[in-house]
Amino acid sequence: MAGVFQLPGDRIQPCLQQDITMPAPRPADVSLDSSQAFSLGYQPLSLQEELEQLKGRI
């Protein structure tokens, strides 16, 4: 993300979800099963492509 938006990467710090205070409790696994969407032809862009498109809009 820092590379796409030409921001200094040294300010990005990794963390775990459990380290962030949330307004409501969250389960440990909040993943989504997208298999049905893929079986219907959904073909999302890569994260890199999505960020490039976002950059073009802001």
C-alpha cells in the first residue's frame, strides 16, 4: 500500500487484530467463504490492481 501511494513504509507497523480495541467483541476468525461467488464467475482484481484503481480515484 505504501508503495502504490508513494508513502514512507517505515511508518507502517504490523499488528494483530487482538491488539486493537474494538467497539464490540469480534470472533477470532472473520474470514469469508467466497467459493459460491467464484463458482458464479466472480473474478476480483488483485490487491495491487485494486489499490492502483483506488489511487486513480483520489
